[in-house]
Amino acid sequence: MNTKKQNIPAKSDYFFINKNKLVLWISILVGGIILGIAINSYNTQEPVNNSVSEVFSFNTLAIAKQFSCSCGSCGEKELITCTCPTAVETKQYIEASLNKGLSAEDVTKIVKMSYGHYKG
């Protein structure tokens, strides 16, 4: 009878192999959690409204560019890019005034007197 000695790893070697796999899986898990948090925080940021030029006419935006937002809570952003309710209302007012036939100069004067924050 030919008995060969089987090459069975010692329990300490077996644990070491599993320990490396455990460290790998924990690293993958932690990395996934961090990635998920990063994606979630990115997705919950306020969306930027890039469609302003599609909503308002070129003439409205040309007038809005001369003003800062007058709401007082958005840090005086340019009216042309601000999307707060006051900025949208002001741009709607400009658009409606132009649609009524008022000239760009007249609308600019009215907005300057009504809303202020004229940049020039």
C-alpha cells in the first residue's frame, strides 16, 4: 500500500486565506457605501435650469441680463440665470410687457423702477 501524504493546509493558513477574502469583501462593501453616498448627495443638489433660453425670448433675456435678482435671498445672482420665484416672475413680466408692444428701452425703465437692481 502506497500512502502518500496529502498536502492539506494548516488551519492557520486556511484562516489567513479567508481573512484576505474577508478584507477584500469589506473593502468592496465600504467602497460601495461611499460611492452610494456620493451619488445620492450629487443627485439631491438643486438642479440647474439650463432651459432659460427656451422659456423666454431673446429680447427678454437681453433685458434680464442688465439686472440682478431682487429677492434678496439668492445672493443677487444675475436675473438671466436665477431660477427663484422672484426672478421667474420678473422675467415673465418682461416677456409680457414686450408682447404688449412696449419697447425694450421702456421695459428696462419700468423694471428698473419696479424691481430695482439695475446693473447697467
